[in-house]
Amino acid sequence: MRVTSRGRGLLVAGVLLLGGGFWFGYPELAALGAACVVSVVGALAFVAWRPRLGVTRSADPDRVMRGNSSELTLSITNASRFFGASLVARDRVTHGSAATPGAPRSGLSGTVAVPVVRLRPGTATRVRYPVPTRRRGLVTVGPLEASRQDPLGLVSVVRRYGPSVQVWVRPRVHPITNVPVGLSRSMDGRVDRVPQGSITFAALREYVVGDDLRQVHWRTSARVGSLMVREHMDTSLPRLVILLDDRASAHDIGPDGESTFEAACEAAASVLATAAHEGVHVELRPLLGRGATARSDIEVGALLDLLAEATLAPPDAPGVPGALAAAVESLRIRRLGDTLVYLGGPPNQEDLGLIAGLRGAYPSIIAGVFGSVESGLATNEGMLVVAAVDGPDFAGAWDGIRAW
């Protein structure tokens, strides 16, 4: 509850008039001062009444790709039996954008006006409006802020109603043709690339209807007196590891005010979606955030949510100095896959050198760098470097890779 400047002025004038009227013996001044004070007290009593409002909201859809449409439906019900509600209401929209510290953040947060005029007892009103999806991030909508003011504008109060909902604005997914496949190592030292893992003999079992007769082991079948078939197992499923550099110092801000981190997130989302579609195990590991693993189209949604929530860590944040070296050491000790994809900002030879040091643990290493660079492919210390300006440029350069 807040007394407006008009209310404070009227209250001060009322006290002065009331004191002056009694002091100098002017009952008219005292009556005028008393009227001023009573007006402020009456305004306080007027706004003290709290309207009984029921507020529900839903977003459809609550997970959307950047730039696509999402609509929020807000329903307000006057639960009072006797009193109507005439308010000025606004729905708060907060965008948890991942812009680089110091970058422009205009248009990321604000309020949406909601008409709640003369809402009669027991009636409801419904409002629909689009959720801002121009930028990647976690958009929080709500709670509803209802402001109430007395007719004279002396006292105002803002109350909040209802829970908030969240909308995940995921990075754009650009179509790419394929992703690196797994590696199959045989006993004679050969290394073959296979898209669905390797097939290795595991055991013999009794034949059942429907088994491939080409898998029958005739020598064993003759010895035991019944058909025995070979059973194989997949011993080398392809695994893909995406290392996302989320340090603010590793990224630049472009002329449009957008960080190269956005292009890195779009590249990660594109690789994730294609890997999940092909059934490849994929793990997303931000340098300073939490990671997750997925294989199917259903599971990859959690990884896309992580990309929507990803934010840049400023240089003075705990753990930022030496974060890349620590992540590289962790990946060397605990080998998570056979293909490593590093996504960062503009080319940095020191950072790329650290990534190249993982060649012994990861047969295939791909580094994606973004910024004002010449697009294309290059090799650097035995690893493949994909240079791109933005997400679509990365997808085109990625499809230009002929051999992993």
C-alpha cells in the first residue's frame, strides 16, 4: 500500500490546516483540515479491501523453438459473491535471456495489460496474448499484478494473484545430414566405422521359430542333437559428446547485439536433434552448467531444455578461470564417447590446443568456432575445425564434411 504524492500533500495540508485552525481559533480551517485527513483515511480504507480473484494461466505450447509462436491464455474469475472488481491489472513477463554481460537487454522483460473492468461477482474474463520468443531463454509469465486506487488518487496498492508459468524458448534447429558414427575394433587391429555399433558373437542358444537359418551352428547342432543358433550382441554403440563453452570471455557480441553463444547453442541443438533421430547416444556438457545424456527423440527434449536455460558465466564467476582445462582433464580421465564436438566463440589457439590434446581419448574431434570468421573447414593439430558466422552457416559447413 502506497500513499501517492497527491495523498501525501493532502495529508500534510490537512494536518497544517487542522493545527492552524485550532491554534488561531478558525473553525473553518480546522473543518477543512479535518476533511483532508478524513479523505486520506477513507482512501486507505477503500484500497484495503482485497478483491477475491481466481487466476489460472496456461501456455500453448510451453516449449517452442526460437521465433515460433506460443500463446498464453489467462483466465480471471471474480470469486466474490457481492462485490464487483474494477482494477488495472498487468501480467508480468520476465525473459531469462543468456545475453553476454554488458550486452543490450531491451525488450526482454515487461508487462502485458489485462482488462479487468467491472468484473461482476462470479463472472470470469479471459485474455490471450503471444509470449515473446524473439530470444532464446526461459520465459516466466506471472504473477498477475492488480493495482487498485481510490477515486481521488490518494492511495494505491499493488497485489499479486496466481502462480506463474514458464515457457522454454529453445534454440533454432537447422537440418544437417548426419553425425559421426561409432567405431568397431576387431581383434586383428582393424578399426571400422559402423552407424549402429558392431556385431560380436556372444553365445549359442537353441533354435526358435523365426530365427535366421544362416545363423545355425551346424557342428554344435549335430553334436547335441538339436538346432543351435549363434547369438550376437552390439558391443560398440556410437556415442557423441558435445562440449559447449559457456564462458562469457570466450564469446563476442556481434553488430546486432547478439552473442556468438547463440550461434553455438543453435549448432548444439542441430547436432542433438540429428543424433537423436539416428539413435546415437549423445551427451551435452556445458563447461559450467549441468549435463545430460539422451538417445531418442523423446529424451532429447531434456537436452534442448538445458540449451534454453543455458546462460553465460561472467569472467569473475567462481570456477570460470581454468574451467576449460578442468573439463578437458575430466573428459580425458572419463572417456564418454568416441566423437567430441566442441562449440565455442571466435578461434582461440590456446583453447583449441587444449581440445586437441584429447586426440588420444577421442578418435574424432570437431571444433565449431563462431564469429566474424571466414566460413569453411580446416584442420588444426589433427582435429577438424568448422568455422561459421551463425547457426545456418554452421549447418552448411557441417554438411560439407566428407570424412570424419
